[in-house]
Amino acid sequence: NSGYSFALYSVVEYDSDNTDFFFENYQGTFYLDVWDDTDIQDMGPTNDIYDIPYAPENGWAINKEEIAQVGHTYVIWTWDNHFAKIRVKNITADRIVFDWAFQLVEGEPQLKPVVRSSDRKLDKLQLAR
């Protein structure tokens, strides 16, 4: 079992104090687990990680685990009151490949920036050469 720390941007030991979630293969069923001070929720199948713009207010897994499924996005409410999401891209017997996003602002449930306009206006700079 190995875990991941969003704050460290790194794979960590599953039982590290820095672990936000960890991957488990139990008798051929793959799980995403969190410790009792963290929450997780399967948001279902998504086309990409951007399909989930906000963390949910309720519906967190009571047993602190979700079955890991390719193409599903999972939201995690970390022990230190940050929200994150992962989208599973691939699973093998000993690893999981995922995209992830982490909200740096404590307590902020928004997980996708809001696009304010479809028109991008940039001032062109003259480069001194």
C-alpha cells in the first residue's frame, strides 16, 4: 500500500502522517482509502477531471473508502480542511495512475477556476532584442 500527499506533491508511505489518501488492493478489489480524519466521495464517471467544479457538502463515504474505478473522479476533504480531487486513469495490481487537483485555500470547496469571459484580451509586448 502506498499513499499520496497533495501538500508534498508526492507518493508517501500509506501510514505516513502526510498521507491524504492511499491505494489498496484487497483480494483483487481496488480501493481508495482515507484515514478517519479525512473524507472521500466517488463522484462517478467523468469525461475529465474538470467535470467536478466543487466539492460536495455531504455524501461522504462512512467507511472511509471507495472502490477505485477507471474513469471515476473522487473528491477528498483532507484532515487539514483542504479539498482535492483525483480522476483515475489506469489501475494495475500494484499501482494507480491519476490526475489530481488540490485547492490551496483552506476550506474553499471550489476545485475548478471559473472562466469569466470567452474573450481573452492581452496587451502585446515589444521585446527588446
